[in-house]
Amino acid sequence: MAWENLQGNSLPRHIGIIMDGNGRWAKKRGLPRSAGHKQGAKAFREISAYCQEIGIAYLTVYAFSTENWSRPQSEVDAIMDLLRDYLAELEKHSGQEEGVLRFIGDKTQLAPDLQEKIRQVEQRTAGRSGITVNIALNYGGRSEIVAAMRKAAALAAAGELLPEAIDEALVDTLLYTGGQPPVDLIIRPSGEQRLSNFLLWQGAYAELVFMDVLWPDFTSRTLDEAIREYQRRSRRFGGI
Ligand code: IPE
Ligand code: IPE
Ligand code: MG
């Protein structure tokens, strides 16, 4: 299999993917945008299974940003319904196939039924071995940092944290991804070349790979290509 070629080199421990281009994929086919999101959800299933198979430890996918609420309500509803379908499907699985599933972002703004299903799936999959998949939903890097600052301020106000004890390691633990390694590789399909508020802190030294493919067309072969590109990069972290 092609992925065996990837194994000799160091694999990224943590991959982030901005799942972009669903709307354009649908438009090209004369379909409603929701059809693009549906196909995008399929691509996500394939890619998360593939990451598990090749031994990626952490995968974070950007599913819905704090800014995506500005879309038409019908589109927001369609995306949330796809998420409902995914959560319902997961309930039927009894095995370990998805690894640990976590949702990162401000969950309090989601519909109550979704919050409950998310809580259940996080509880059910916690402690599994294998991959950890973070689904970034109502996620924004800036709001994540604000939430971390609030937590620190609350601890300080309660007399449990001294300002001089705030360091990078502490901030890290206060983020939604607390306890997880930084992201090594951020992939953005669809041709756009920006972060759009994704993993601002965790991606400080991420290698960025921008690809022209639209997310619904993204396959395991496309991921291989992105990983190979990552393996060609020289990561210096400020050194020489
Ligand atoms: C990404 O695809 C999915 C979400 C942002 C929810 P888009 O819906 O942004 O697709 P384009 O960028 O319009 O093609
Ligand atoms: C980023 O894509 C968010 C997700 C993929 C969930 P957008 O389509 O929302 O980003 P912009 O608007 O092109 O920056
Ligand atoms: Mg987009």
C-alpha cells in the first residue's frame, strides 16, 4: 500500500485539517451547498479512519467556525443535521474504530440535543487506545484563547494562581486541546491560503500545506501527498 512509503520518515503526530471547499464542490455540480457538506462528511469519515490506520496520534478537523454562524440559517441547520447523523451512527458502533472523539469549541451555543449526544460520545470513547480525533465545532482560535484567559483570571481571583505562575505550559493546559501535543501539519484544501482562526496557538510552528483539491474530493491518497510534502520540509523551530 502507498502509505507504507510514508512510514520510513517521521509521521506528523498531530494533523489539523481545514475541511474547506464543500460549497464550491456542490456549485460545480449544480447541487445545493448542503450536498457538498454531505459529501464532505463522507470524506471526513474516510480520512479519520485512514489516519487511525497509518498511526496518526491526533487529528483535529475544522468542521464549523465561530464565524460560520453568519451563513444562512438553512445552511447552518444542514451542517448541524449532518453532525446529528454522524453522532447517531457512532452510537451504533460498539468497537474501538474511531478511537477517542472530542469536540473542541464553545459547545454551550449548540442545540441541547447535540450537546447531550456529544457529551455521551466523549464519555463513551474516552480512555480508548489509538487515535484522538478532535472535531472543531463552533471553534475559533481567538475565542479559545479568550476562554483560557478567563479560566486563568478566575483561578487568580480565587487566590489559586499567581500571575507569575502563568507560563506557556499553563496556557496550553487551559486550551480546549489541553494535554495534547502541538499541531505539526495543517492542511487546507480548496485553494484558500489562510488559517481562518484555526489552532492559532497550537499551530505556532505547524507546517502549512495548501492544496487545490476541494474537501469532498479529498482522499487518503491526497493525505499521503500532504504528508510527503510535510516530510520534505525542514523544521527548525528558530534554530539553524
Ligand atoms: C467548508 O466548506 C465547510 C464549512 C465551512 C462548514 P465551505 O462551505 O466553506 O465551502 P466553500 O468554501 O464555500 O466552497
Ligand atoms: C473555515 O472555512 C472554517 C471551516 C472549514 C469549518 P471558511 O470557508 O469558513 O473560511 P473563510 O471564510 O474562507 O476564511
Ligand atoms: Mg469555505
